[in-house]
Amino acid sequence: MFSEFLLAFIPIFVAVDAIGLLPIFVSLTDGIDRPTKNKIIAQSILTAAILAVVFIISGRAIFKFLGITIEDFMIAGGVILFCIAILDLVTHNKVERRSALELAAVPIGTPLMVGPAVLTTSLITIDQHGIPLTIFAVLLNIIIAGLTFFFSDRLIRVLGKAGANALSKIFSLFLAAIAIMMIRRGIMAIVAQHMAPGST
């Protein structure tokens, strides 16, 4: 059971990239007092959690209505993840600076904590490990990201901005590899369906 949880947790952990978001969070909240910063963190966690849970529960119903298969989403999601990973690898910043009033929901709650990478990875994880385990893995990662932001002042002193950015690049490389795996599995599943007896 624990090994299955790790298989669900690790891809989402890589997709969230809490350490990689650390220097962005520090930059966005620079000059904001501690009580306001804590409120921003709490609201961003709530926003990310609600968005993720709603998507995980209703995502498949939406797909059925639109006639999209999980294999289609695996390939499309893998392409999106790969593009996100490449952009993270070749750029220095993931978002533009916004006003303090917008920080909690956008961009910290989404798309930073829960964005296309996390939503795509979550939907694929559902197919492999089920909804309850996926929700638990996503919520735990959101909490970890929130705690990372809460202790941002201490962590950034230990890692330094250069160290946090270096870790972010490593996570992006893993994300690119996961994206390729998703594309490969999607293509293999489609090929297997067409090669199965009775398929047209």
C-alpha cells in the first residue's frame, strides 16, 4: 500500500515543484508583512485544494461528455507537461509579478500550486491508483507546498535563490521524463486497442 502511495505521490510532487516555486513566492510576497503573508498562504492552499478535488472528481465525466479517452488525454497532457518542463528549464521565472491582492487565488493557488501539470498528472494517476489515493496525494502535496511557503524565509536562507533555482531545473527534467512516459503509454494503449481481436 505504501509503495502504491509513493507511485501516486512522487509524480504529483514533481509536478507541484514546491522547492522550485520557493524563489517565485519570495519574490511575489516581498515586502508583505507576516500576518498578511500567512493569510495569502492559507487562501492559496484552499484555492488549490478545491480546484484539484473538483477536477479529480468530475474530470472523467467531462471527458465522457466530450468523447475524450484517457489515452487521448495522456498524449495531450504529456505534450503539455513536456512544454511546461522545457519552458521551466530554459527560463528563469514561471510567472510575472502581480499585486498582493491577487496572490492567494492567482497566481499562487493556481496555476503555481495546482496548474496544468498537476491536473494532468492527477487525472493519469486516477486511472492507475484510484480517486481516493490520488486526492490524498494531491492534498498532501498542496500542504507540503504551503508549509514550504510558510517557512520560505528560513529555506531561502539555507538554499539560496541559486540553489532553489537549481533544484527547480532538476525537477523540470524529471517532469519532462514523466511527460515522455505519459505520451509513450498513451500511444502504446491506442496501438494495443487497435491490434486487439475484434477491433476495427
